[in-house]
Amino acid sequence: MKEAKKREFKPTVETKLTQADSKRVGELAKEDGVTKSEIVRTAVLWYLAHRDELKNEARDTVIAESINGMTNRICAMLARQGRLVATMFELTYSSMSQTDEGKEAFQSALTAAKQKMAKSVEKDEKDLVAAMKRTVKAQ
């Protein structure tokens, strides 16, 4: 005795569309060579698969804007600092470069400053990374 195949029950979902939207669905179905039901089914399944991405889109936009704002502030700060440092550098060098001892003292100070700045930058980078992580988690 052959076992009869059981038909899989597929619930029906009904909706109403405007005439314009219904016409668009019909045109898509004709263009793709499928039924209007298949177009609607595909659209619903796509939405279900991408719903979380759509929900998180606003949050992701806020995070991107926060990062962009931080980047702009950091760049502006670096530009200001660069101008100030360059001014001090030029003033110091112009007054110290008159003698060999002055040039040597300037070079020694420059080397020491570079070493100290390297350590400071590492700490600043770590602090910035921590701040960015807090911003991302807060969103």
C-alpha cells in the first residue's frame, strides 16, 4: 500500500494594496515571469531576512556620525597644535642656532621631546580607542 503524500499546509496572508501598488506588483510579476503571489512572497521573505539590519540602520548612522564628529574634532585639534608647535619650534631654533652649543642643545631637546611624545601618543591612542568603544556600546 502506497503511503499518500501529505500536503504541506501553507497559511494564507492577505493584504490590501493601492491600485498603483497592485499594478506595480503585476508589472514586476509579468517582467519576471512569475505570479503576483510569488513577488509578494519574495518581498515578505526578504523583509523578514533583513528586518534586523533595517532596525539597526538608524543606530549605525548615529555611530557613524559620532565617529565622524570625533574625527573632525581630532583633526582640528591636531591642526591647531601643529601651528603652535611649529611657531615654538621656529622661535626656539632661530634663537639657539646662532652658536654650535645652541644647535647641540636644541637637537638634544628635540630628541628628548620626540621620545616623550611617542609615549604620550600611545596613551592618547589607548584613551581614544576606549572612548570610541564607550560611544559604540552606548548606541
